[in-house]
Amino acid sequence: MIVDNFRLQLGGKEYVPIVIGGMGVNISTTELALAAERLGGIGHISDAEVGYVCDQIFGTDYTARKRKKYADHINNPDKSAVQFDLKEVAEAQIKYIEHTVSQKTGKGAVFLNCMEKLSMNNASETLKVRLASAMDAGIDGLTLAAGLNLRTLDLIQDHPRFRDVKIGIIISSVRALAIFLKRAIRLDRLPDYIIVEGPLAGGHLGFGPLDWHTYDLKTIVTEVLEFLKKENINVPVIPAGGIFTGTDAADYLAMGASAVQVATRFTISQEAGLPAAVKQHYINAEEQDIVVNMASTTGYPMRMLINSPTLSYTMKPNCEGLGYLLENGGKCTYIDAYYKAREEKNSGKKITPSEKTCLCTGMARYDCWTCGHMTYRLKDTTNRLADGSWQLPSAEDVFVDYQFSKDHQIRLPKREEKA
């Protein structure tokens, strides 16, 4: 049994049942998403720090303008006045998404991963603008992530594409799904797909910091499938987190899943946005180098490499230029940690995983090395070169291996030594 024996049926269209997860900030690049789309699957981009991403891709100056506007607040721990210009948020979102979807082949689809936890000091309004602008720009699907998204559908129910665009939700339990579905049923707008993310996923986890390891993806997927059957709800279920081989994926499809979402193996692909040197760190990682900590200011536990530079940050918060994780009222636990340390005249001490990090800056600089649990197996997926470094596979190499491999075998990319 291989993945290619199955197809994902979504909105009257058929896809290869492989979805590449939406990794921010711009790790899931336009090029990575389009690689999946070209091969008949679904690729995600992420709108995490979309203004900053546009600055890097198009040479815009959203970040610099915002920093200049609020320069007087740099030394003030009260960030309540630091706000995003919603017109600029919409402009950046449209620019980035149009740039991506304009290059589609029509074979697959491009979705947007949209984190509810990017509060931007104005949670509802900024989320509404991000979602509406994405639909305006022609995105194929919206994946609602990093939160329960209890009122998210309400924000966009009047948009002309509300029933046209594909909308999915990422959940980690039947309970979270049931809560979301109550509101969705009232609006007569069920999700088009459900991504069930298990405890081995990368980045933020939908579990407690102490008990995440007691959960199991297959158990949660089984519970979700049984719940949907009991409620007579027919929505595709897409497992995610720790699906490392094509055989892993085929096993989920055989048990009733409609597709799988994968990401870890694509982080080291040529198309992924991580710098080449960071990709080498990922491949060289051992299992003990992968930790779950509470360094994120979102309040969620997060999996990352223990040598992530962001864990050593002692810098002043960069909310004036970035500030994507500011809660309503301008609150952020890193601001609290920074100013508390400064008051104690210990601002130069190393920030440890038990404390907080400036996640906005860490993600923007590719210093926050979030990863899936299976990252330590990446060295089994590629070739070691003569100089000791590792070959970076193409996204197509990884995608096709998932699609056609069997017996948990991984086909290594064709060896290419450096010139």
C-alpha cells in the first residue's frame, strides 16, 4: 500500500493526498508551496510576519515605517499604543498571496496557514483583515491554526468567498473540534477539512507542557474519525506530526484519513526558506537536541532545537518594528521578562528555555529553530558529501518519496557533489 493509491477529494477536485504544512516565518516559501501544487498536492504558505516577509521579498519598507512611527516607544515597556496600520496589513497580505497564486499550474492548491495567536495588539481586527485579504488575493484555502478560533468564522461570514474558499481547522483533540463545530454549525459553514496535529509536530503544540508525551496521533485521529461518524459529519481528516515515511502516511490513509500533512522533511529542501547553514544544523541534530519548552510568548509549549540562538536572546523587545505577538493592550511576556531582568541589573544574563524569548525577532532572523520530533532522522533522508556537509534534496525529491515509497524505505536524492 502506497500513498499514490489514494486521492484527496476536496470541493469537487482531486489531489494527491500530501499537504505541506505552513511553516513561518517564510520557511514554507512560495517556491515550496508551488512545488507541492505543481505535483498535484497542496502547499501552504504562512502569513506570520507578512509585512516583514514582503520587505525581504519585494523590498518594501513596512517594518521600517512602523518602527519609525513608534520610535518614541522603544524604551517604554507599555506597548499599548503600538498598532499595525490595517491598510498596510491588507496590502502586504494581498501582495504576498497574489505573488504566490499567480504562479500556480492548476494541478494542486495553495493554502494559507493563519495563526490566531498572532494578535498584533488588535486580535479580531487584524485577523479579519488577514483572512479577508487572503481571500481577496485568490488563496485556495485558509487553515486556521494556533488557537481554538471560536469566533474566526464570524469575522469573515460576510465575505463573498466565505462559502467558496476552502476553510480548515487545526485541532489536537476531539474536545477542541467539538467546540469549533458548535459555532460552525450555527453559521451553516462546516470546515472543508480538519487537520489533526499530534504531539510530535514542530513549533507550537496543542498540548500541555508536562503531558504532551502522553498523547498519540493515531489515537486522536481514531477518536476524531469516530466522533465525525457518530455526528454524521463527512469532512476530510488530515493527520499531522511525526509522519516521516510514505508508509507512515499510507497507514493513516488506510485507516480512514483523507490526506496527511507533513513538514519536517521539507525544512531541509532546497525550496524551504531556512538558510543553508541552518538546514545543516537540522540534519546534524540528534534526538537529545530536540526539546519542548515554554520559551514562546504565546503560552503554548513549543518544540525546537536546543541550540536555537533565540534561546540566548537578551535583546530589547522589537515591538515597534515587529510586534506580531503583542496581545491586546500591548502585553507580551518577553517584555515583562526583559524589563524585570533589567530592573535586577541582570539584563545581560542568558535567557533560558524556562523563561521567554523575543519570538518575533527570533522567527524573523531564522534564530528560532522550531522542528518536529523526527528531525533527528533527517540524516537518513539524504547524502553526506565529501566535505562533510549534507546534500539538500529538492521538494520534489521529498514529495515523490512520500507518494511512492513503501516498506518504510526512503529513497535518497540523486547524489550531487558541490562544484
